[in-house]
Amino acid sequence: MNVYDFFIKPYETASTLQITLEIAGTVFGILSVLFSIKKNIWVYPTGIVSTIIYVYLLFIAGLLGDCMINVYYTVMSIYGWILWAKSSDNLINVDVNWASKKDWVYSCILFVFSLILVTSIYYYKPLIDNLFSDNNTIAGIHHLDWANWLDVVITSIFLVGMWLMAKRRIENWIFWIIGDLASIPMYIYKGYGITSVQYLVFTVMAVIGFIAWKNSFNQKRIEQL
């Protein structure tokens, strides 16, 4: 396959609205990550716009796990917005910290819960697609391809990353890096070339974000000595 097959051919049958929404979601998504790197509370309003757009796009693409995670992102963004606002008088540069043992326990629980939940939804996807009619429809995981299974894992990784970001934990960037890298081939396979490029950009930005948050934490400790 060549560049045409990956990034142009999938859009030949896409509507103008779908292409416009994907571009808008990508732009707001990149803005959100930029604000996150700077520890700026605007990470949340820009992120909310992007996630709402992708709820629709991922639903019509059949990526239920990622669709769900974007619904979760929207809810968690509202929670994180409130949490960041309450936790700091300076909304432009909030304090960050490393995750505690308690944070890791909750992260593991969230990861396993997400794996079970998203797999369960995919299990019943044939019935959901058939408006819950069981006529000639069999529930199960037989219909899942590698992209669907990857979607299950990525959804769980991103869920933990989003929760750690709301808690302002530096490790959230590690989960974003892993999830972003894994998302690139999945979106190419599903015909979302623009979005796959977005996740490539996200990977680089997540590395920058990890370094920036770690340096900010170290600088804060030096100032407190």
C-alpha cells in the first residue's frame, strides 16, 4: 500500500462534514495537548470540543471502545477542569507530582475494569448494530479483528492516562505515549489518515510533556529547599 491508499482513498467516500469534523477535532486535540504541556487549564475546554467531535466520528467508524473513551474524556475533562481550578490559585501553571502507591492501585483497577467493560460491549456489538434484535444475530467476540482488540487495550491505557492527568500526576504522559503510538496503525487501518497523523504528533508532544512536567517538579523542589 502507498500514501494514496492510506491517506487519500479512505476520504473519497467520506462526506464533507465528516472530513471537516475530523480536521476540527484534530486541531482542538493538538491545542489541548499543547495546553497540557504548559499545565494550562485551557487543556480542558479545548479537549472537550475535540472529544465530543470524536465521539461521533468513532461511533460511525465502529470503534466502540475509543468512542466510549471519548465520552469518558468529556466527563473526566469536566472533573479535571473543576479539580485543577480548586487545587491552584494560578490557573496558568498548576503544580504536578509523581503518582503514589494508592494512585497506582486505582490505575490498575481502572485498567482491568476498562478491559472487561469494553470487551463486554464488543461482545454485544452484533446485537447493538441490529437494534438489539436477536434475529440471525449471535453475540460474541468472533467478529473482532486485530484493530478492535487493539482498541480495547488502547481504551484502557487512555482511561488511566486521563485519570492521572486529572490528578496532575507526571506518569500520565507515559500512558499517553504508549496509547498514542498504538493508535497510529489502528486509525490507518480504519481509514482515518488525518487522525493517524494527529496521534503521531501526539506521541512527540507527549514525550515533550513528560520532560516538561518532570522538570517543573524538580524545579519546584529546588525552590522549596
